[in-house]
Amino acid sequence: MTKNKHLALYGGKPVRNAYLPYGRQWIDEEDIKAVTKVLQSEFITTGPMITEFEKAIRDFVGTKYAIAFSSGTAALHAACFAAGITENDEVITTSMTFAASSNCILYLGATPVFADIDPKTFTISPEAIKPLINENTKAIITVDYTGTPAEYDEILSLAQEHGLIVIDDAAHALGATYKQRYIGSIADLTMFSFHPVKHITTGEGGIITTDNHQFYEKLVGFRNHGITRDPQKIIGKHEPWYYEMQEIGLNYRMTDIQAALGLSQMKKIGYFLVKRREYAKKYTEAFKDLEGVITPTEQKYSDSSWHLYIIRLDLSKLRVDRNAIFKALQKENIGVNVHYIPVYLHPYYQQLGYKIGLCPNAESLYEEIITLPLFPKMSEEDLNDVIKGVRKVISYYLIN
Ligand SMILES: *Cc1c(COP(=O)(O)O)cnc(C)c1O
């Protein structure tokens, strides 16, 4: 089905007939069997699959604990709660991210403080964090944007110096490594998301990994209304039916149906990463000499998980802006996207008083980026269509 019936903006047929999205899940027979099995079993929620899925993630990243949640956003909320973030606290984060990375700070009544990005890696800049730290600062929320790990040596040493907790929004970074260590085992608390466009999916879902037992206990409580049945922790009378709500929490539980899907997906994570890395390499190879296009920079000491492949336009070489290039690519039936609108530019944040111009590097990046389709299920042919389409559109609009 052709989503876009128009001919390409500048005449001629689009490079492909079928619309190619920027990301999509991979679900196979094994996944369907795993889910069906749970549906036929006794527990469809909070049963054995949750425990198994949590173990698979924990073993993969190498942490003591992994606690599953109903979404990545719920997991971030829980991480902020476990970190003890409350009103009057400030939390430093990046604006080049999905709104959830800083909304979780607002949920607890605390204040997000936006540090600008590094102009090369596009992740939060440790130099920009430094002057923002004060006596109210409680934590730093990093984002491994596109799958590129943030600068953890510098960030963790700043955190240690000032007694801050580091929460990693690693929604993009399952399988990424920083100096030979898996993302998930580096920050105090790390969140992974299992939304269908992410590395593995549970439909909706998220998880926190940590090595800290106190955080673990807080997270488990928060996921289930703050209720405990643990006789060791009960303050009141010890009856077999008795349970106690000792803190405030929510119903943020993942179902066993979702966990079974996640567990089955984890069997393919190695292959998913190979495919994403292979395709990213091909894009970079194909565009490295294309004028008007700047390909992503990679650090020597980390290995991106390539959730997103983002090209940056060199607008000085083009006759039109990003929006025109974006529309032209859509007409080619290439499902390009923009990740992200700097969070504080959203009306809700504007109304809170954040000023335009706060993070100049993030704002100028935002004007120049386009996300290309990248997911394991896309074929070599799909990839070549994207390359062809980008070459076609960019060459058409080049100043010569
Ligand atoms: C996807 C995503 C989230 C939220 O995850 P959900 O599972 O959709 O709630 C948070 N942060 C970033 C950077 C994301 O990409």
C-alpha cells in the first residue's frame, strides 16, 4: 500500500512504493508460542515469567537486580522515587530526548535543570553539568541518545564529588557498551524501555537495573502500591492474611504475558544488535562522501546499540531547510522522523518558565536532524531504497 500517492515533490516516481517506517518490532512464531503458553497457564500476571524475564535482563547487563515495570516511563518514575527525589530538589538532565526523561522529575514535584549537549556526541555535556550543580541538586539523569553512551567517567566522578545519584535513561541503549561494560551496569539506576520501536519489545514495558539493595526494595514496593507482605518488614500484627502499605506506590506491574514476550525477544537480542550495527555501518559508508550530510560520530571507547540512525544536514550546502528535506523524503515513502524537539520547547515546559535559547547546541541540532529508518526486520533492499532516496533528495537540493 502506498501511503503517499503524490509524485515526489520535484517530479518522477518515488524511490519506493510501500511506506517504510523508521522503526518496527520483530515478532516471530517463537514469540507467539511463548505468549500463548502463558495465556493457557495459571498466572497471566505477577507469575513465574516476570522473575525469569528479570533474570534474563540482569544476566545480560550484569547487575544484581532488575525490576520490571508496565512501561519505561513508569520505570523512570520509580527510579526517581527510589533515588529519593522530592520537592525542592533539582535534577540535571538533557533536553535532546523524549519528554519522559524529564517528566519523571516533575512527577515528584522536583525541578528539571537542562544541561546542553556535547556538539559531537549529542549526549549531555559534563562541562555543561558542572556549573549547574548546587546544594539543591539531587541527581543527574543521563540519556544514551540514539544508543550512544553518555560520558560516564566524567559524569560519575562529578556525581561522586557532589553526592549525586545517576539515573540512566537507556531506552535506546540495550546492548550498548561503554569501556567494555554494558549499559545497565554503569549508573546507579538504569531504565530500559520495551516499546515496539526499541531493541526488544513487550508491547509496553520497562525495567530498572541496579546493584543497590535499598533501591531494589524501594522499586519493588513502588511497583505495587507500596505494599509489603514480607514478615521481616511488617510493623503491625503478624497474621497470615496481613499486609501493610508503608509507602505510597502505584500499580506499575508488568504482566506475565508481556514478560514471556520479553523473555522470548531476549533470545534474539544478539542478532538484533548485529543487524542494527551492520545497517548503521552501511549508512555511514554510503553517506560519508555525500555533501550536505553529516553522519554520526562514534567514540572509540564505546559501542552504540544503534536505536536510531540520525543524519545531520549541513544547511550551508543546501538550498532548503530540514523541513523541506523531511517532506521530500516522506514523498519518497521513506518514513523519516525527528528525534527530538528539545523538551523545554514544549508548551507545558514553556509555561513553567523555561526560556528559548537555554541549550543552544540542542536547539541548533534540532533544526538540522533527520532520523532514517533502522530496525532489524528491514531488508537490504529497504536499506538501499533509503540510501537512494537520501542521495536523490540531497543532490537535488545541493547548492552548486
Ligand atoms: C521510549 C523512551 C522512553 C519511554 O519509554 P516508554 O516505554 O515508551 O514509556 C523514555 N525515554 C526515551 C529516551 C525513550 O526513547
